[in-house]
Amino acid sequence: MNPKISILVSIIALIYCNKVAGQVYYISSPDSHLNISANFTKETCFNIVFKGQKVVEKICVDLTLSDGRAFGSSPKVASTKSEKFNQTIEVPVPNKDRIIKSDFNQLTIFFQKKYNLIIRAYNDGFAYRFIDNKNNSKNVIDEKLEFHFNDGTRSYFPWEESTYSHNERLYNRVGISNLTDKDFCSLPVLFDSNETKILFSEASLYDYPGMFLEKTPYNTLVSKFPRYVLKATSAIFDPTKGDQKLEGTENDSDRTQQIVEEGDYIAKIDGKKEFPWRVFIVSEDDRTFVESNLITQLSESSKLEDTSWIKPGKVAWDWWNANNVYGVDFKAGINQETYKYYIDFASKNNIEYILLDEGWTKSTTQIYEANPNIQIEKLIDYASSKNVGVFLWVLWKPLDKDMDGLLKLYSSWGAAGVKVDFMQRNDQYMVRSYEKIAEVAAKYKILVNFHGAFKPSGIERIWPNVITYEGVMGNEQNKWKVNHFPFSDNIYPVDPEHNLTIPFIRMVAGPMDYTPGAMTNANRFDYKWSPADLSPQGFNALGQPLSTEDNMHAINTRPMVTGTRAHQVAMYTVFESPLQMMCDSPSLYKKEQETVDFITQIPTVWDETIVLEAAVSDYIVLARRSGENWHLGAMTDWEPRDFEIQLSFLNENTDYFVQIYKDGINADRNAMDYKIDQKTMNSATPLNVQMSSGGGFSAIFTKK
């Protein structure tokens, strides 16, 4: 293209990014597929058009402060600024891509009341945030985000019953119009409108409460926030110390607080403030949601100059299998001998860590010393001699009372990390507590795994020693029949369909500690039905309920899962978590050594990710690169599937040694049936991926 013409085109593009028609401003993605118009009249609203199709009716926003200002009401624009950015981000602990190209257009609108609104448009979505430039103390009375949806819009709705929540939810497919007013959900949440999907979440959530979305009339969802906590029950109720139990509360719990008094505002702000990014990933291609790095791109960069001490890896985990080791000459349990057995297993198999979960301390509240059956410092020294790190479980409530003292003590013992559990809130105090834990832990070079937690929203980017989060309904829910999750008649809802939903929603926010690796695997109900057999009541043609109950049983101390063995193994490639659990008993793994040998070759961080085939809740096939090696992972729901995968991601004219872990020929009868193949392949040879019902497929490509 003629250089003069190229310059003219760039000028026209920038003008379009800030075209003013009255109080309407426009911005487009770099590829021009996504167009956002911002309208400033009596209120502040956006219209979203993707490839010529309006994907939401409108989105209206506001932010009300105690100093009398309302950022979205009757806005008065002072000036605007349009910019184009081409950035490169290097991620120290990468979930999917070590190097991220971040290209976007940005429109900044300056208002007369000393605040800004920034809108960024990317090829895979857009985001906005408010910035308050007034250097005073104030409260945020409320922040409004109001979705007005097109008729027929459906959602994958993670229903919540309270803002006091672990955020471990099902993603229920329901039309917006079928929701009841006051139904609400946690984030992220996925919407489907006119064959285009929108995932909504938040980024750069610092010192500010997390958002929920609540149904209101007329196909509308609005933001909902936990209020500012003025008074909660004490960390531990101890009458011997003169504690007074609050009438009508249960403040003797070691892990559950009662919120006794809340303010009429959601946050306290001292000085200027950059508010969280509100993030919308928009695509008609389901692969986009798994590949997107928008949450990372919109979160602040690391405060740690040296991250070399942050070591991702796998963990031999005790709690899921209830320390149920066998074939040994000692009594299994929470004791020195059992954990040395875990350490020896981890060391032999090059597993980086073990985790001492609940029970290792003197009590759940007396957390400065181990129980009498464990000599903690000697145990950590033994692990160190075997090149195995040790994570220690701790409740949030006692940790919050003495953060520096406790983490300093654990560091002096040589602990590598902590698993902090039962936060269950995301009000401003709790979000700030996450940040403090991360900062203090970084000071002592301790890694952090947040459980009972809200989703990742940026803290892990500032403090990369926050290596993973729970906030997902994972394998632990298979230890019992589920009767405490609303809106599901499946007593075993953590099934292949759920497992094929979370990569497109929860995992988009960031790492998730699902805890894979179960070795006892169950098929779906044996009767083979077709869609024509099904009745609206959820029974097949024989009058049998659609259930896995005949094959699946909740056994707390010897748990099992639905889906095939290869389905569980594929999770190590498909699910993102720099700290990845091996949930089953070392004794059982020892009987399955070739499975262990395959799993332990799979990294937990990645240099590059390419999604090859994907459909929400149905299937996924992706490839991830680590150094010069590639790993392919595939999973399917209850539908058997075959794919012919082109290996164009491999280097041309290069032979690779390929190890394959796949469903066995009888996996549809016995979910534990698998087969391991080995072959030589190159980029010109297609790979046939065959998966049984609830199945999986994994391949490791090593340059010859």
C-alpha cells in the first residue's frame, strides 16, 4: 500500500474511534468486527454491535459517591482522547501464553466532575473502567451496571444463594426471561444472543468488592455488591477469654463468620481511585473464550522484580483420598509415617510438592504447631532432602489475625506454600485481605493457593506467588451426594458435561484448582438412549431417571468420579492451574504407574496455547506448547466423538515421538479402560482423536 494512503487510512480509523454525534462516541476493535457506541445524555449507556449484529439491547453504567457525584448520571463531557496500542506482555507464571500480544484501541472520556471513563476495544472483546481524579475521602454508595438483553438471550447462569459463598457453582443454561426477579449469580457468566456469546467478568479488582449480577424485570440484569462490613463475629468464639456470643449468631465456628452490621455503601475510598475493569469477551467462535487473555491484559503488572523462586508444579494431595494409603506397615492417617510415604511417592515420580491439608495442626484454630502425631520441621526437612516442597493448609480466620507472624513462622520451618481456605466473601475487606496475604507471603517467598475463594480478578497478576484459586465446582464434590446446590436434580453434577463447561467460563477468569487425577472412574447410566427416548420430565423410554447413580457412588474416604480415566488424564492439559493436584491415593497411583508416568510429563504452565476444536459444554481439543514440546488434550461430554486433527502447530519437516493416552476399546463399559500408544508423527500427518462417552484423549509430542 502507498505510504500516504496508509497514513490516511490510520487517520480515518482514529477519527472513527472518536466520532462525535451529539453526545455519542464510537470505538472499534482493531479488526473492526466489534463496534461500541457510548451515549452520554441523561445516563451513560453502551451499544454493542458484533459483525453488524446488535448483541445486547444496551448496557448502562453509573457510580455514585458520598461526595454527591454520580459518574453516569447527566454526564458532562469535557474532552476525549483516542489512542492505539500495540503492547507485548510477558507473564512470569503463564496459564496459557508466556508472551501475549495486546493490541487495542482506547477511548478516554474526561468529564467535568473530575472523573474519566476509559473504553478499550480488542479483537476478542472490550472493557471499560471509571477513574476518579478527585483526591478526597469518600464512600462508594453503589456502582451500577445494567444489562438490557435482546429477546431470546440465554445464559450459563452460576446461581448464588448468598454473597457469602465459596463460588463453587453449576453453570445452568437458562433464558434470561425465565429467571425470577432477584435471582443472582457470581462471575464470570456467559450469555448467548443471536449466535454470538458474551462472557462477562472483571479485572484489576483491588481494594474493592467483587460484583454479582441480579435479575430485574424486562430481560435485565443489574450489578449487585456485598455491602461494606462494619462488624463481623470474632475470628474464634472462646468463652474462657470472656468472648460474648452475639445473640442469634453462630460465632463459635472456626471458619464461618456472621456479618453482624453492614454500611449503606459498598466501599471506602481514600484519594484517587482506578476502579475495576468491567470485561466483555465477545465471539461467535467458542474457541475464543479459552484462548482469550483479556483478564490478564487488563490487570496490573507484577510488583515482584524477582519471580525465579516461584516454582509451579504438581502436588501429591492427602485430603481428597482421606490419607487412605494401604499395603504399608504403619497405621495410615494424619501422622509422620503417612506423610513420609507421600513424600517418597512424590520424590520418586518427580512431583514437586505435597500438601498437608486440614488436620495437620494441633487444631484448626491452634495453627502455630502441628498435632502430636507430626513433627513438622523434621517432616519438611525430610521432604527437602528428597527435593519435595511442602504446602500447609490454614484457615483464613486465624491467619487474618496474625498474617505476618504466622507466615514468617511457616517460612522458618521451610514451607513452600500455604493453602488458605474458607474466605467465602468478596466484600472490600476480604479483597484487601487477599492482597495482604499475597504481599506478606511474597515477603517470605511463600506460594499461595486460595480455596473457598472468589474467581481470579487480577491479584494473581500483581502477586504471581498467588499461584492458583479454587472458586470452581471440582472433584471434591464427588465425595458426597450433592443436595446443597439449587437448580440441579443431578446428585452427581460434577460430570463430563460440567467439565466441558468450566473451561469456557470459570477458566477464562484465570487458574482453577479443580484437583484432577481420580483413578476410580464410572460410566453414565448403562441404558443407551437416544434423544427421542427422553421425556420432558427427565426419564428415558423405560421410565428410568437420567442419572449416573447406578454406576456412581459417593464414598467419602475412597471417592470416585464420572467419566473415563482418559477424561481425568486429559484435564492436566486442558485445565489451567500452575499448581495442579494429583488427588488420589499414592497407593492407588502405584498400581497405575504408567498413568502416573504420563501425567507427570505434563507441565503446569505453558508458553503457547491453540484451541483446535471447541463447543461449550460439549467438547474441546487444544494444543499447548512447553519449550519445544507440544501437548494435546481433548475431552468430550457424554457424547462419543471423533476428530481428525491437523498437526499444523508442529514444526515443519520435523519428526516427533508421540505418546498417546486414550480411551480403551471397552471404556464405554468400564470407564477405567485406557490404552497407551507410541508412534512417530510430523506436521503432515493427521491425528485421529477418538473419545468414548465421557471420554478423553492426551498426546505428548517430543522432538526426535
